[in-house]
Amino acid sequence: MAGKKGHRSWGRIRRLPSKRYQASYVGPDLLRHGAPSTFTTKMDAEAWLQAERRSMELGSWVAPILRMAEKKAKTVTLGRVRPDLD
């Protein structure tokens, strides 16, 4: 729907009843990917979409859900530092 007034050329932003914004896009894997959280402002949602598109252009894109899983896997818990606490 690019070219129509009020429509984005890439990605989707919608305002929720809570007045927050939800952003999503169709990735190179042809699946729709949503932001890991909602945004207070439309500008923040647009910035997230822009960062996602930029990572695709640079060839460093990883699906948001996989990035979250990687981040969680790298988190060191107290149990790992002190095995006696497990």
C-alpha cells in the first residue's frame, strides 16, 4: 500500500486501545515479526522498524524472537555463579 496517504511503505504500526503503539513487519523469512514490547510514542515504533530494516540491509538481521532467546541464554544467573544455591 505504499504511495497512499497515511500508509507506510514498510512495516505496520497500530495504536492499541491502551494508547500505546505496536509495530510489526514481514521479515526476509516471509513471517510477520512483532516488536518485543509496545511503544509509548509512534516515533519510537517507527525507530524500531527503521532499525530492523537497517539490520536487514546490512545483512545482520536475526528474528526478534531469536535475539531475545540468545540474550536470555547469555544471562548469568546466581545459580550458575554459585552452584551451591541450585
